[in-house]
Amino acid sequence: MSLMVQTTYRVREAQKASFLADFSVVAQATMAAPACDWIYVTEDLENGTVIAMSYWQSEAGFDDHLRWRIGTSRWTEMEQKYLESEPEFKLMPVMFRFRDR
């Protein structure tokens, strides 16, 4: 079953531009994962958060990504440097997918 993942980041306001620059590099590496189809990064202005929405072909593919992420010191360094708290994950199994092609 495919999966959408919403990851919410509470970034220190003064660090937001630097976080986005570093995050864009990490997002490119995430997109290289075989199971990741896309990532969109948005800003929730009301809550002052950065939100990444990603689409995964399978939950197992996302789990593989999480194992990579946990084992990568770059994520830990970014979290310590830029974030006010740990990222929040929301996993949403996809029920329907309508393609625009």
C-alpha cells in the first residue's frame, strides 16, 4: 500500500533560510530512494512551521528511508542546529490516487 507522509518541522525563525538550504540537499537525497515518488515542502504561516509532504510507493520503502535517516549523522546535526523540537510525522495510507497525466 502506498503512503503519504507529512513531516512537520518547528524551525528556529532566525535559522529558517539556512534550514531550507540544507534541507533541499537532503530532500534530493531522499528523492533518490527507490520508493519515493515526490516531495513537496510548504510553510504553515499560522503555526510557523515547515511541512514536507512526501509520497511513498510502500510503507516498507518509507521504513527503509527512516533507517537511512536514523543512521545519517547529517539529520541529527540539522535537527540540533535548526529545530526547536523533534520533527512530527503523520503517516497516511493512500486510499485512492488520481493521476494528472
